[in-house]
Amino acid sequence: ETHLGWALSKKDEKASLPVFDRVSEETIIKELKDSGLPVNGKARLYDGKTGEAFMEDTVVGVGYVLKLKHMVEDKTHARSTGPYSLVTQQPLGGKAQMGGQRLGEMEVWGLEGHRAAYALQEMLTIKSDDIVGRARAFEAIVKGLDIPEATVPESFKVLVRELNSLGLSIDAKGGVYLPEGEVEELALEAEGLAKASGAEIVATKELLKPEGKMEIEEQV
């Protein structure tokens, strides 16, 4: 590619080859000769600091480069509230889905190293998949009260269900069980508080509607 590209660029021509196909040496040598270039496809290069030529000639040429367009303005994204996954109850990922910022293992280790315990607990519970905790936190913020302690995140319940599917019975000891229907009541109460304050809680089901309340930008 390098040698053939150099030879054809001198003649203002282009070449197209199938993937994993090869060009014979005879063809490359012929094109280099026709373009008036060295047959070995090398050129004499000079040191930019001293101005002296390098001892050995160097292979030079023209290669095909595919440029990736990564612009900051296309990546800037922020989320206050948005859709959650139906399975894990965690925020979706990606700007196009109005998703949240992923907090992976290494990010957690970094916060642990800075002893940011309260920020870490908030990010792993009420800002993620603690359904009851985030509803109570929203209620406390609207009413101007102290945010209560977090409850069991949904990811732990998913883990328990996966273990149950393997035939393992998991029983919580010393845990506090919420009354039947309290989770739904808290979610409805949080939704009412959101509407009263002019905000809106968007669930994943909103994305499935033909004309949802939230616009999802197309991925380019």
C-alpha cells in the first residue's frame, strides 16, 4: 500500500484492491519506475536537528487513513432524571438514550481512595438502582427534609434471583422487609411531587410509546 500509493500519487492516479488481496512485486516495481521513483521504495531522510542524512534510506509512501471524528461538543451531556432499565432499574447509558454516567470498578476504587464515603454511597444507591431510596430522597428534597438512609439496591435483588435460578435459596437475616405495595406507593408519591414542582420522572416505558414525552436524538 505504501509503495503503490507513493507511485500512483506521482501520476495522480488511484488504486482499489479487495480486502486481504495482494499486489505483485513486479507491478509495484513497474509503477515506481514509471513514476521516476527508486525501485526499492526508499528515500534519503535528513535529521531535523543536525541537518545530516541518516545512514540508511527509509521507506516512505502514501497510505490510506480513515479519520475518526470525535468532537467534544457532540459528547457533552448531562442528566437530571431520565429512563431506567426495566431489569436492573439503573439509568440507561449513552447520550442518545438520555442516559447517566457509568461509575465502574476503577471509579469506585478512586472514590474509596479519597475516602468519599458519602458521595460513593449516594452514587451506588439513590442515584442508581435504589427504587425506594430515590423516591424517598426526592420527597425529602422537595419538602426540605433530611435525606433518609438508602435501602437495598435493585441489583442485589437481581443477584438473588440469579442465584435462585441455580437452585440456591437466599434468605436475608436481620433485614427490614417493606410492606406489600409500599414501593409502588412511594413511586406514585414521588411522581406526584415531581409534577407539583414542575419536574418529571421519566420511566423506560415512556421510550416505548409512539409519541413519548422525551425526544431521543438519532445516533449518527
